[in-house]
Amino acid sequence: MDDVLTHIPQRTCIGCRQREPRSALVRLVAQQHTVAVDADGVLPGRGAWLHRRRDCLNRALASRACSRHLRTAITDTSGLEEWFDLGSSGAVLEEATKKAGRKPMGAQ
């Protein structure tokens, strides 16, 4: 019984449209007219999935895929671009969650 198959959730990148395991992508959520990176996958609201690569982000921004998939007008993507430029580090994400009035995961 060691050969039991387990289900691995698949998601589609909104930039390159390739299907990958959920763990290979990062979730985006709309917060008013901006996009927030939801690395833990716990923020409420409609989500869209994107590879952690700048080229996928550029494609998604050029085709307005964020607005289309999140079903809201996105006017500010500076926080999202900054997150990708900093190498997907947690510092920007932590700052964004503080601004949203939430504690980062693991905070007591």
C-alpha cells in the first residue's frame, strides 16, 4: 500500500497559462484597487495564481490578467512589482499584512 496516489492541487498561472502544483505558484488577492501577495494562501477574497518569476508578472500586467481574473479594477501594482523585485522575500509581504490590519502568520 506504499503506492497510494495522493492528490496534488493544480493551479494555472495567469501570466504564462501553464498548470503547476499549487506549491509552485503564489496567490494574489485584490485589496480595494491594489493587488496583495498572499504567500500563505489565507487572505479572504477571490484569488489568482502566478509563478514567482518576473516574466510571468510582466505578461500578466501587459494583458491586464490581474484585473480580469480578480474581477475588479486594479490601478496600483507597485506593491506587487516591489515584491517580485525583492526576490519574493517575506519583508514586503509582512509590511503589506501589517498595513491591512492583520498579523503575519506565526505572530503571537
